[in-house]
Amino acid sequence: MYYSRLCCNHTRDRFKTMLTLLGKNIPCLVLGIGNILWADEGFGTRAVEVFHSKYALTDPNNVVADGGTLGMYLYDMICRTDDLLIFDCCDFVGKPGELKVLRNDEISYWTSTKLSPHQDGMNDLLAKARLQGHDPKRLTVVGFQPVLLDDFGGSLSSVAKTQLEPAVHEAYLELKRWGIGLRERNPEEIIPPLNDQGSLNISDYESGRPVIDPSEEGDLRKAFIRAKEQ
């Protein structure tokens, strides 16, 4: 137990030293989080994809990232960020399908109600960053109240899809208000992917979902067979 505690303290101290040396070297981070396998849970990921396809941040030190369900692996990036804008599917006790922009004190780090339903919820990471003195100076969440969650392998609900463009527009307005430089992409521009898994883009993801006969629903063997045949 003693050696375990000693190692944990050593790792924590090394992390603090690293952050001190690096400083806040990401002026602005635009982050989408979510699990695309569970319908509207993937809203944040799909929203940051749309944002990335429409806009580019002019400062090369600023970052647009698909955080997926990386959880604690995002902690270092968050600690190095001054201004953080998040797209996410979250429960702000609104009407299903509602879009809401939450800022700073409207986002409680300490509540038992998760800002995000993901593992190592985003509010947990923000609370840890604050305890370490490395939380972002400005924080905005463009949140979507989910309509559909219990559809494993499904895509966004139709309502969620209609809220993608409004969510991106809200993010654009917020970044302009912060004074963050961004530009609209040219139609001919080659856009660098947010991740190396091209099959995760929404069109390929939706077209690749196996079609299961209702009489065979629940039989995973048939799902795997149909997936291989496509």
C-alpha cells in the first residue's frame, strides 16, 4: 500500500511539473464528445464534425478535436486550454430535442447530475482540473437534450440531425464573441480528418449498419453474418 501511494504521488507530481512547463499552450479548444454507437449520444461527435467541415481556426495553436468517449485521456488537453467550447449530448432537464448554450457558472462541476453520461464524465474532468488549478478560463457547452438513446448501433435521431447546424452556428457566434479567429472553408478545400477512421463518418456509418429481420432481432449471430456479407 505504501509503495502504491508513493507511485501515485510521484506520477501526480510529474504531471504537475509537466503542466507547469507546458503552460496553457492551447488558446482555444473546440471539442466534441459522445458515443456514436448509441443514437443521440453521438451528437457532440457529429456536431464537431460538421463544425470542422465548415470552419477552420486561423491560429495553428488552436485545436478542433473529436473527443469521442476518451474520458480521462482528454484531461491533459483540457488542462492546457484557456478557452474550451464543448459540443455534447447532455441532460440539462430540457425538452427532448432542445438545444441550449451553457456558460461558465451555468455548468456545475460538483453536482451529482452528470454534464455528460460518458465514462469519466466531462464535469468530473473539469472538477479535477479546477482542483489542480488548471481549469479553462472560459467554458461554453453547446448541449443537446437527447430524444433517442436506446438504439445500439443506430445513428442520430431525425430531431438531433436538424439541430447540428444550429449547434454549429451557436459555436461560431461564441468563438467570435471570444475573439477567436476562424474562417469558412472553401468548397474545393481538402479537409484534414479529425480521426483516422474514415468509416466513422455519418454517411458510411449509417450505410454500414446491418439490416436485421424483425423475427431475428436479438440474435447476434445473424447480425455478424449480415455484416460480413455487406
